[in-house]
Amino acid sequence: MKRLGIPVIIISAGIGNIIEEFLKFENDYFDNIHIVSNYINFENGYIKNLKGDTIHALNKNIVKLDNISKKLLANRKNILLLGDGTADLKMISERDKENAITVGFLEEKIEENLESFNELFDVVITNNGTFDDVNKILKIY
């Protein structure tokens, strides 16, 4: 996606500092990637507080994208949404769904949740599967 100039917006209820450092460690943190997450402020080596509003699994759909994210997404209409819960599908609006491909990663209670994931996501990956299915879809387009 870096090579093609495709923006990547990571919206996570996790800790943005950790996500950012992991991507840097893996040499996969590029200028087309922007992380919208919970960032920790440190003071003298100690945690002081969280920056901004707390993002959690149930409010990702109302997260206000900052100006950097908005600029990256300007004039773009196609979406590839990767999520590990059905609530992640709410990150895209109804009007955007026709231009979206959704991929669900199902890792827990697979038998119990597989049917609903298959109904809601375009592609479902289980058991720590690879991105092979996602890559096949992207090659089609």
C-alpha cells in the first residue's frame, strides 16, 4: 500500500504507542500509515495520563478522525476494513458499504460465531490465518 500511495488508518482501542513502536520495530511504519488510538503521555519515565478521549471497542464508529486522517482519505471512496469483532463494522457508514470489502478475523469461540461472521463480513479468517485471502481480493481490483 505504501508503494501505491494507499493510506492506512489504524483505529484501535489498544495503546497507540505500542502499535507505533511495533510497526517501527518491524520496519513497517510508513508515511501512509496513521494511527488513531489511545496514546499514553509519559512524564519523567512514568505514565501521566491518556491523550484525548478514550477509544474502546464500542465507540470506534464515532471516533472523530483528526486532520491527518481526513487528509489521507480525501477523495477516496474504496474501503478495506479489517476487524476482529462485529462492532468494527460500524466504523463505516451505510452509504460506504457498497464500496467496502470487510475482512473479519475470528480467533475465539469460532464454532459459536462463525455463522454470524460469515453473514456480516465478506471474508472471514480463522485460526490465525494468513492474509492470502485478502491479497487475492486486492489483486482482483
